[in-house]
Amino acid sequence: MKKIAMMNPIVEIDGDEMARVMWHWVKEKLIEPYVDLKVEYYDLHIKVRDETNDEITIRAAEAIKRVGVAVKCATITPNAERVKEYNLKKEWRSPNATIREILDGTLFRAPIIVSNIKPAVRFWTKPIVVARHAFGDIYSGIGIRFDEPGEAYLVYRSVGGREYTVKIGSFSSPGVIQAYYNLDKSIYSFARAVFKYALIFNLDVWFAAKETISKVYDARFKEVFQEVYEKEFREEFSRRGLKYEYYLIDDAYSRAMRSEGGFVWAAKNYDGDVLSDMIASAYSGSLAMMTSELLSPEGYYMAEAAHGTVQRHYYKYLKGEKTSTNPTAIIFAWAKGLRRRGELDKNSDLIKFAEALEKAVIKTIEVDRIMTQDIAKVSDPPVNMVATTEEFIEAVRKNLEHILQHQEF
Ligand code: NAD
């Protein structure tokens, strides 16, 4: 079969540890034999970020703005232990936070549903898509640790010379303070991205926050969502029989447990971070069965896996042991990035290839019942084979070959 041509490149952002190892296996075995791959490559390995004083991360984000489409591997966000482990100059910021901030996008995380893995919540028959706001919140927060009694104030000085001051509190013992922010512009884009996504996939929208307690910050989010919905989306939602609901976040959690799924759950940045891991593990028991897509208001797009670098498996791999790490989300990230490139370039062959790749993974799990350890233990009916990562990729490759041979290109 002739390799599928690409007219324009995608940005490939490489990462760390086991995710990096799988990233290259997937690329070599499942993409490069079939696609004449055009990429702009950025290596965000922790040592490269350290050597470039994290400039590489900014360059990668700028490249996404130029090229429009990116795929990203999981990267280490260093803490004190990692600084020691990799002998780093400092605790560099989360590359994801840097990229999301530059792109001002919304993150959509959806479970990859397969029929032989039943969700932990038995009522869930449809996916719950988590729309995580990808800007601000604690990720751009700043903190102070104090060790003497004192007072704290929050001061805002406008360029026009106005000053707002609020007292945070008077403290008689040591403690910590944190401040973070968001911007109206970003909240409006977030709300629009969520309603647009819901219309594309015909889903209801929930937005959940805690405006009864967070009377300024969360209240602003609630207000913006309501305004955008009323002015721009209510008519189309009513026409399609779709609903928008605002819930207090605790109420949303308990309602979700009794729902059948099938909606987009919009959440602020931190809430979305926590919620998406919970949803991933409740649907399939594994973070590796969740897709993650970033859409910016300008249409920039980045696909990644929702999971991290799978550190513990990497240490086993370094010892020469075989691991059964699940590459599903990484394969889906490549498929989604290529599909988006195909859509933008009107390259139907590339779109069909991306669909074939996703189908090949689903067939491997559902029909062949070949799975990695993480999902094998919850499979019903039981697995035929618990595969190592390489065996799983090989099984997907066989299915992919078969699907491609029976598709017209
Ligand atoms: P992790 O997602 O790597 O692992 C969390 C748990 O899920 C572990 O028990 C792991 O074994 C399991 N798991 C995750 N992916 C799996 C897969 N594909 N197959 C089988 N099991 C899988 O998160 P962590 O342990 O909290 O963090 C490890 C590193 O990853 C940290 O340095 C962190 O900064 C980084 N991280 C990066 C991203 C990203 O770049 N998107 C996201 C989260 C964490």
C-alpha cells in the first residue's frame, strides 16, 4: 500500500519516561509504515527543558499557533524529588500549564468506551465528557508561606490608577496563602467552546461550581455561562431538545452518580483536573482509556493522552523488564491529531486512516479480547490474553493492516 501523503505538518511534542517509550513504539509501528508523516518536532524531555531554561516549551506552543495541530506526549512536572532525580536547575513549571495558557484553550476529556468494560457506576451507559477550562486557576496561582503573626491583603492596581484592596485576614500563627485569577475573555471562550462542542455531539451541558462560597470567582463563571447560553445558544439547544443546567458542584457529583451519562460536564481548571481522572477510572478503571483534546478559540488543536508519564512502569522498563502499560490513549492522541490535520487539509485518506487506527484498537480489545493489565482485570467477559505493551501494539497493527486492506484509498 502506498503511504498516505500529508500536505501540512503537525507539531509533535515529545515527553518523558514510559509515555515517551510508548510514544515512539506507536509512531514507528502504527503511523510511519502507513503515513508519510510530516512533523515539526519539539523534544520536551525534562533534560531538554532544563538545558533550554524551558524555552523549548514556549517554542512548542508558538509552533502550535503557526501549524494549527499538535500531538503531545506526557511530560514530567518536576517537584523537589524530580529535581534531585534528574539533577535539574529548578522545579520548572508544568509544560501543560504553559501550553494551555499560551493557547487559552478548553480541554475536552472523554472516556474511550469498549463494550467489554462496564463502568463502575452501573447507570452510566453514555459517556460523560469533561470540559476542563485550561486557563488560570491554581495553575497560575501564587503562594506565600508565613511564619510570624501578621495581616494579609489582596490589592489590585488598575492602569487607570484605581486601587481595590480587600483584607484576607489577620493571623496569629504560621500558615499559607494562595491567590489565583482568571480573565473574562477566557471564561467567555470557555463557555462558547463548551456549548459548541455540545452541539457538535448533541449533548446536554452541565456547568458546576460553588458560587455560594466563592462569591466573586465562581459567581463570575456562572454569570458568563448563563449569559453566553441565553444570548447565543438557547434557541439552538431548545430546537434540538438539549438542556443547559447549572449545579452546585457537590450537587452535580451526586446527580452524576444517578444519571445515565451523555452530557458535557464543564468544570473550572482544577475541578476538571480531578473530575477527569475520576471519570476515567470509573468508566474503565484506567487513565489510559481517556482521550484529551485542547481546542482554542482561534481553532488551535492539541491531542494528548490524559495520563502521565507512568513513572513506576518506566523504572521496570529501565531494568529490562517487560511492562503491560496501556498505549490506547497515546494511539488515540495520534489518531485525533491526524484526523484534525486531515479535516483542515480536506485530506480524506488521512481522516480514514485515523478512523481505521481507532477501530483497530477497539477491535483488539472488544473482539480479540487482547488487553493490557490495567483493563484486563475488569474485562467482562474475561480476556483472551493479557498483553505486554509491545504485544498489544502488534495486535493493533494486525487489525489495522486488515482494516486498511478492506478500505478504499
Ligand atoms: P500517571 O498518569 O503517570 O499514573 C497514575 C496511575 O495510573 C499509576 O498508578 C499508573 O501506573 C497508572 N497509569 C497511568 N497511565 C497508565 C497506562 N497508560 N497504562 C497503565 N497504567 C497507567 O500519573 P502520576 O503517577 O501522578 O505522575 C507521573 C508523572 O507524570 C509525574 O511526573 C507527573 O508530573 C506527570 N504527569 C504528566 C501529565 C501530562 O503531561 N499530561 C499528566 C499527569 C501527570
